[in-house]
Amino acid sequence: MSGVPDPDVVIDVHHATVSRAWVELVGYHVATGTDDDFTAFVDRHPALLDKRLLARHYRSSTLASAEARTGWVEPDLKPLPRDLGQLHPFQGV
């Protein structure tokens, strides 16, 4: 039957570097504030809603690599913020 996914075919859509980078970015910003709800958090950190955010930190070719898909690859454009003193509040992420 065409158009119906084959239940015996497994497609791995997990991307290790993208997943970890997003977790690190969100975790960093959670640690920088005292927001009680998601709306307040998003209002303080609107850049986290930008689907192109990782392009500030990684070249597209780096994220497209097999190494990045299957394991952690450090950013090659701009480091991810990792300590509270690393990010000035007006610089964005």
C-alpha cells in the first residue's frame, strides 16, 4: 500500500549534537533567572524560540556531519554559554 509507513522500517531522527546543544542553551537560561512560568521565561529569552539559534554557534556543514548526528560536537562558530558570567544580558545567545 503506498503512502503508508512500513512499521518494520526504523528511521533514526535523533541528532545528538542538536539535542544536547538545545538542552545546554535552555538549561543555562533556566539557571540565570527566577521565572515562575513558561511565558515569563520565554518573554525573558525570546532567542530560544528562534529555530536558527544553533546557526549562531555551528556551521551548517558541522551539524550535517555524521559525527554531529551520532555524538557531541563542540560549536565551531561561537561557544555555548556554560557559566553565568559568560553571557552579558544584552548580547543574546
